[in-house]
Amino acid sequence: MNVEQRNHLLMCFRLTYLADSMVNWCPALGTVLANDEVKDGVSERGGHPVVQKKMRQWSMRISAFAERLLNGLEQIDWPENIKEIQRNWIGKSSGATVLFNIEGHEGQIEVFTTRPDTIMGVAFVTLAPEHPLVSSITTPAQKSVVDEYVAQAALKNERDRQVNAKEMSGVATGAFAIHPLNGQKVPIYIADYVLAGYGTGAVMAVPAGDQRDWDFAQQHQIEIPLIFDNHDASESACSSKDVPLINSDFLNGLCGKTAFDKAVEALAAEEMGEVKTNYRLRDAVFSRQRYWGEPFPVYFENGISKMIPTAELPVQLPEVDKYLPTEDGEPPLARSQWKYQNQFVMEYNTMPGWAGSSWYFLRYMDPHNDRFIASPEAMQYWGQVDLYMGGAEHATGHLLYSRFWTMILHDLGHVPFAEPFQKMINQGMILGRSNFVYRIKDSNTFVSADLRKNYTTQRLYADISLVDNDKLDTEKFKQWLPEYAEAEFILNEKGEYLCGFEIEKMSKSKYNVQTPDELVEKFGADTLRCYEMFLGPVEQSKPWDTKGINGVYNFLRRLTRLYKNEQGESLMTLTPADKTSLQTLHRTIKKVTDDLNRYSWNTVVSTLMIAVNELTEQKCHSKEVLQDLVILLSPYAPHLAEELWETLGNTTSVLDAHWPVANTQFLEDDTFSYPVSFNGKMRYNIDLDVHLDAKAVESAVLTHEKTAHYLEGKPVKKIIVVPKRIVNIVF
RNA sequence: GCCCUGGUGGUGGAAUCGGUAGACACGCAGGACUUAAAAUCCUGUGGCCAGUGAUGGCUGUGCGGGUUCAAGUCCCGCCCGGGGUACCA
């Protein structure tokens, strides 16, 4: 092999390779896009049209990692929906490839099918319009219709194809395929329901067993071979996989895996088919026609790509006069006439955004290392990212590419783990709470929401700054917009104008945007922070309803009053805390610590509120309690915590304090209040010593004065005692 | 269509392993303090019914079944909301 041939062969195996491939070209953005950057046929950023175009581009062979990316999901603690999105994107599908000879033609058509067992039901073969064999097999008689269909299909983007999905368009090529097992001739069609980019771009059509094939056969009046027992195929294809086959020669009476295996075996014996696993995941285009991106450390010598020697790295972006493509469509870097050693043309494409986002977290471990990503010691010390908090929108992009790169670096021995992010939580979106006023049709009169049923009204947004607790400030409303200056109002019985509301995304046009700035100004950053935590579980989307923020504000002020009086003088005492206060403290330490560990941040705030309520009631100002309490508070209200920490006489930061440990001796009461149920219905509570065994609890309950009353004179059938939980009497 | 989620008071939510449903907070109602307001504090607050009252009864976690001494929690079948995804052969 000469150098060129060898290079070409290597490109077929390299992790990052140059190849002519169909790419998503976005003319408006002037660059190619990866599959995950295209949604519904338009660019994710900006929504510009995207067309398919053949271009020479760098790609990364992520498809070679499909199986590992799939299996790796079992090892990581991620939300199920993200795992599912990745599984679908990888799109593993088990089946077989089958070869069809073509009558009077040397080539073969390779199809991918998940149902080789239905091989005897093949009625026709369909190629994608872009399939390479189309032009050579088409008969002269069909040439004009085929050419026209191919040309039309090329003009349609994926979105257009889907719009007329029900039509099942397609045309015959005039050519015939030879069935690999029974030698029968079946017609070859082209149709855009077959996608060039998936499988082999060709399918064996079995209308009796596949709904799309059935639809196509119906549309084009193709006879349907019946191959399923008790299924007449006049209404639809047979959707079940467990129906015995008929009219299928050696497969008759079989179904499921048995039939699958036997069919593949027969095909393999003829060398006309084999088991194949197919993935939807495509290799990822790795070059962009942009200036701002990492440059490739690559130059070209006689058309062959070569790496810049490691010792000469890093490669720096050259200066250009404009950050725009050249007049003849070359990437911006081409403006620089950039050359290596003044003679070899450099690669003018740059890397995409995901080149950097795939590994930046590794760099955090050792940011000043100028030899390597991070030292082995640093990587060993820090290990995987323990918790990744982020949005689900990166599921098929960044979150997949990061896993891919980490696997590569792990394989190369550079990183001690194969999965980058051990645990992930998707935070929910904070939604707005819009307010509405109701204008009576064809008038300038607005009716209170509770009375609007009596009128025909039009619902209009009212700026939330004009509304307090759903009550509209009618005077402010009139001043708000000129069109409302003369507005009149129908008030409810209480003389108030009540607004309607809805929970939706925040948006200027909905007048429901509440910026944190106003709240920080009014309540302080600590209150805002605590309130955001208090709203509900982090994973949940939730309304930004600011009504409740007062409650959190009050809590922090109540807490402060344990430490200082109104004049700012310390109330702290050095006398030992009494047992009740220590119980409050240690139960709080335990609950807060447990809740933090299970990411239940909203209940941490509740727990601290309960502690403050209890300590206020106990009039506890003991340093021994207050000191630990302020540490528990510090992740939630860091500024206040720091201030109170200082009030207690500390000279270091609260952030350096040790997290308190709950003392078990204060966690339990001497007595437990047993709920006593009769036939599962809770009737009364009885305080008993916690150390009593089940037998003793049982007799205490049975002799209790109320028990006889609830038994209604009937005998006890059974009594269940769960120590420190419940007693249930069955009668 | 398929996949993943979720559904609990007037509101946000709690109930972690099948064991007292509604913690905590908002809101609301009543009260104290105040010339008044704010702030603060106290009491009550799922629904229905009975009682002057303490209290008692029934009912209740989207709907219908089931398992269990015991179900918001587990199982089966539905309904509705949110998100993802698809001519994937």
C-alpha cells in the first residue's frame, strides 16, 4: 500500500477521522452542526433551516462506543429519564442483515431487519432515495420518474418528510431483487419512508408484519403474502411477535426467537445474512466553520493530515482580518493563510463547543499543570464528579460526549475512571405566577375574578407588581397602561378586585417576571437562598410564588433574636443548656445531616424552623446550643451565619467550623406515645416506656380504660405490636 | 403511538423501610399590644355531621379493583398533567 492508501485505511479506524459524509449544514449559521444540535430540521440555536450536504469533515467515532455508553448507564446514579433519553438516542436494535441479489445486475442490496423470521413474507424491497444503487439499477422506462422523485426528496428536509408521513410516497425502479431463500423475484421501490442514515438505507418490506410496509403496499396495490396464522392482513399488519408463521416453508408453525434463529441460520448457510446489532447513534461531526474554537493541531502534507509534534503544542489561533467565512465559503481561519513551517496548510476548521465541555471538570483538579490535563495524583484524589447538578437539555449532547471522552481517556490510561459523573440531579425550572384581569366584552369595565362567570369576559395579563395576594391595586392599574386609564371595576362583596392566576414560564410578555434583585434588596440574599430551598424538592419545577417568602424572612429574624436583642446586644449565655434544648439541638443535627445527605434541601429548612420555634419557646440562649445551630444554618444563610458566628465570639470563619455530630443520648425520649388502632383505625394514644417489650405493651394496651369501649364487647382476635411504632387490635 | 415522570387541604409542600395523613410555611379567621398603622405575639384552620362545651362520629392522598392486622406508599386496570422521542425497518 502506498502512503495515501494506508492513510485512507487508517481513517476507517481512527477515533477522530476525516471523511466525506452527509452533514447537517446550516447556511444561516455558516457551519455544520452535530445531530444533537438539530431539532425538528432546524438549528437548536436560532431555529435556522438545516440541509443535508456532503462535506469533508472531522468526525469522532462515538458509534464505536455505543454498547459501552449503553452499559455504563447501569453504573451511574442518574435520573431515570436522562438515562432513558440516552438509551433512545443510542438506539440499540437487534436483528440481522440480509443480502438480496439483483436481477441482471452485479450488485447486492443489504438490508437490516429486526424480523428475519418474516423473511418468507417479503413482498418488495425498498431503498432510500439517496441509496447508492438507485441510479444503476433503475430501468430506462422508470428513469424519469425515479430521477424526479430523488430530486424532490433531496429538496425536503427531515421535517417536510414527516409532514406527509401518512402518504407513503414512492416509485418503482423497474428492477427486481431475488429472494435469498426461495429465489422469487420481488420489485424494488424507492421511498422516503426509508432513511438513508439508518441501518443500511434499505429494507425488506413485509407488509403482513410491519405497518409502514403494509401502508405502502396498500397505497401501491402490492399483493400481501400472508405469513401469520389466523391473520388476514386486510385491516392492518400483524403487530404481535408471538403468532405462528404459515406459508413460510421451513419456518411454518414457529414463532419468536426460535423462528428468528432458524431463519438467520438458513441465511447464514447461503452466506446471504447474519445476526447484526444496529445502533441509531451516529458518529459526531467534530469540526466547525468558526473562528472561536480550539484549533486542530493538524496540518496537511500532500493532502494527508499530520499531527503537530507534541513538543510544539499548544497551537494558537492565528490573527484574521474578519471573523467571517471567506468569499468562497472557506472557514474564517482560511483568511490567515495559516501554514505550518511556512509550507504546509493548516486545518482551517475549529473544534465544536463540546470539545471543551467534555473534559473541563478534569482540568479543575489540577488547573496549573502545564504538562498534562491533570496529574495522576490529583485525579486519584478527586476522582469522579460526585454530584452533577444540571439540566436535562444536555442529555444527548454534552452529557453523552463527556462520558465518551472520559471512556477514551480511561482507555488510554490517563484517567482512573470511565464514567465522569457519578450522581446527577436535574434541578426543576422556576416558573412564574401570572395574574389576570377580566374585561367585560366590548367595554372598559373589569370584573373581579370571583364574579366573572356572570359575564362574557376577555382575560388579560396584569403586571404582578400591581397585585398583592391576587388583589389588584386598581389605581395603579389605571396608571399602568394608557388604555386602562379610564378603566372601571366591578368589585366583589369585600370591595376587592380579585385577579385570576396561572403558573407558567416567566416571560416579559406575561408581565410575570420577578427578578431576584428586588427580593435581595427587600429581604437580603440569605432569605432568597433559604426560600428557594424551602419551595420544594430541587428536582421539581415550581412556581415562583413570593407570598411565602415572608415566612422564611420571619424565620431568619426569629433565629437572630435567639442571638441578639433588638439593640444588637448579644443574648448568649455560657450556662449549660438544659436537657430539652439539647434534645432539640441533637435531633436537629441528625435530621439536617440526614436530609442533606439525601438532597432533601427543602425539609432542612423546615427542620431548622422547628428548632428555632422550640428554642424560642424554651428561651434558650446557651452558647453550646447556638454555636452548633449556626453551623447547621451556614450552607443556607451564609452571611447571617457568619455574622452570628462572630457574635458568639469566634474569630475564625464559620465555614471552617466542624460539622456537628448528633449525640445519640439526646435522640430518644424515655417514653413513646403509641397510637392504638382498632381494625386499622387509630383511636387513641398511650404513653409507654420505650424499653417495654411487645408483651408488656400488649398488656398495657389491653388494660387501658378506652380499649373495652372500642372493642364493643367483642373478643380480641389478634393484636399486633410494632415496638416504637404502632399497636393494632383486630377484633 | 412509545418511553420517562408526576397527581396529597384554599396555596407551596411533609410523611425517608407498609405503621398516627396533612410536618413546616403561606393564606384566611379571631384575639392581645397600639390613638392608629406597621412590627410582634397568642388561638383556630382538610371536608361533612352531632354537641352549649371539653369532645365524639363519619369521610378523606386523581378514579376503579386487589394484597395486608395496617396502603399516600405494594400489585392490576383506567383517567389527567408535565417532559422526552419517533416513518429506526
